[in-house]
Amino acid sequence: MKPDFEIEGLPQKTRIVVAMSGGVDSSVAAVLAKRAGYDVVGVTLQLYNHGEAIQKKGACCAGSDIHDARMVAAKIGIPHFVLDYEERFREQVIRPFADSYARGETPVPCISCNQTVKFKDLLATAKDLGGTALVTGHYIESRGAGNHRAMYRAHDADRDQSYFLYATTQEQLDYLRFPLGGLAKPAVRAIAEELGLIVANKPDSQDICFVPSGRYTTIIDRLKPNAGEPGEIVHLDGRTLGTHQGIIHYTVGQRRGLNIALGTPEGEPLYVIKLDAKTKRVIVGPREALLVGRAQLRDINWLGTVSPAEMAQAQTPVFARVRSTRSPVEAALHCDGNRISIGFADGEEGVAPGQACVLYDSADPRARVLGGGVIAATLPLDESREKIVSALQPEAALVV
């Protein structure tokens, strides 16, 4: 399948900048742009530098990735540049990540990286290089929609990365191109193998790139020393069940590693229901307490043609995805001025402050991305408004 980059002008007179991470996906994106006849320039970002990342398999943006990107660029005959973005990455991604965990949230650093370093700073650099478009190897589709472009889930549902890209602004989306959106992963690897690229069988990135050891608490301890202060593990019914060594070691929905001897009086297992950074408490309860009836969002990015207020007024259903590993579920959109919340009629698990809630126009695997936001607060399915408002910070209280 030959991708249509949908760019005006003759390819041979049009420059495209490709973000090359050193993996197979971005390498093939560069190959496809080159095959289409464009004047292609490859750019790789140096985001951090630590020895463990150089040899660790499954971590993106590692030290060896720069070498791999350079080798691929030479193989396909395009110029290649490495940009030192370490300081920007530290200030725009790593520090906010640590701050979010210290507040008892569960952040998604890949979203903030795409939103800032890659689709803001790198995009500006691509324009400085004379690029008509910035191409990436993300599995997402974009198509023309009037004078703008719309974002859709990828053809390969198992590789769809729309959850991580919802914060892309309309201006950025109009400039970006995603040639892998219509391809399956085996087809991408086949292209790399056909050309003999050294990355053809390279493992996919799986970890947070700046945490090569897999222990994100090491980063947080260094940047936020007080975030690891001990506190109590408290049951929803008020019982103190034990102590912990810092809320940064826990996430909503966690079951293992609580280090408490008993579950409920009936012997049921316990899960982390809420993290209270102010009191340093880890609040636990039975699994049914994880069901969320409503989630309030902040930092909204909207890509839909119809505004959230109009959709809420018309009671148009949306399909919400609260984690990258979960499928979108039907939900209701509520608006009160600039405040947006999402209602789940049957409740939804895995809804944690700090995570993203991404909205789609249907349950179709190729659905359009309407936008989304960061989960600021949640309302348990079986609790009253009074209970949840008293448990939340006033500024995060839900509109119900």
C-alpha cells in the first residue's frame, strides 16, 4: 500500500522532515517519504544521556538509537541531523512527571513528550529547515477535513497510538503526516527487511525512555525528595491497615505490593482506590469501589468539528478511553462553562487522576479522535456528591 502524504506541490520540490527515533517504525516512515520522491531530511532528538539506556532493549530514545537512525539515513541516502533537546526534555517532561506523581497522580509522560518536545519544539525546527510537513512513525491516521485535517485511529488496532496523540493541536495536526496509519506492523517490518535495514527486527520500545532500570521512583526521589514520605494505608471504612513508604509507590487500581495482611472482613482482596497527597494516605477498598461514575477533565484539547458544549447540549454520546490498554466505552459528555466531565452509566475501572481520557466519535476501530484531557478528579459510581466533594480538593470538585 502506497501512502498518500496529501501534500500540495511536486514531491521532488517539496521537503519533508522525518522524526527518526532509531526504531523500525520511524525508519520505514522515512523510507516511504523517500520512495514517494520527496526531499527528505531525517532528524533525531537526543533527549537524555545515561549509560544504562545505551544497551537496554525495549527502551526508546536510548543512546544506541541515535547510531541506528544515522545508519538508516545513510542507507536510504538522506541527510541526518541530531538535535540536543536534553534540557527541554528535562524541564517539559521529566520534571512535570515527578511533580504529578508527588501529587498522587499517574501521569503519562509519552503524551507530554509528544505535546511539547516533539510536536512543539521539533515541529518549529522542521519549519526552520524548510519542511512542508513533519513526518513521524506513529500508528495514527490523519485525513483532510475541509480546511484542516482530522485524526483517526490506526488501521492496526493493536498498534493504534491515538491515546498518546490526543493532545496534538489542530495547527500541529495540519502540519503532521503519519504514513504508517494504514499499515500493519508485519508489513512495516517487511519493508525494513526488504531494504536490509539494521532496525528491521529491533524490539519495540516498552518502557518509559528516561527510566532504563524500570524504577520510576528513582527519578522521583531525586527530583522530589519529600514525595517518598511514609504514611498510612487506610480502608474506605476508616480502618488503618498498615503503613507505606510513600504514595509514589502506588497507583489507582493496584492490588499487589500493598503489604497488608488482610483484605475485607470477608477475605476479599483490596485495591488502591485513591491516593491522598495532602494526608499522605493510601486509601484501599474492594474492587467494586474502583468503579467510577464520572471523571472531571482539565487541560482539554479539542479536535472535533462540533464543540463540546454543543455535543453536551445535544446529548451526543462519545466513546471514552481512560487507559491506552483499554477499549473506548460509551459515555456522556457534560459541560459547565469551561469545565468538562465524562459520565459512565455502568461505571469504568482504571480511572486515575493524571491519566488521559481520550474521546472518540464511535466505537469503530477506525473512529475519529474528538480530543480529550487529563483526568483531574473522579466520582465513584456508588457515592453521593457530598461524599466525593468532601474527599477532593475544592478546586478539583466535580460538577454534577
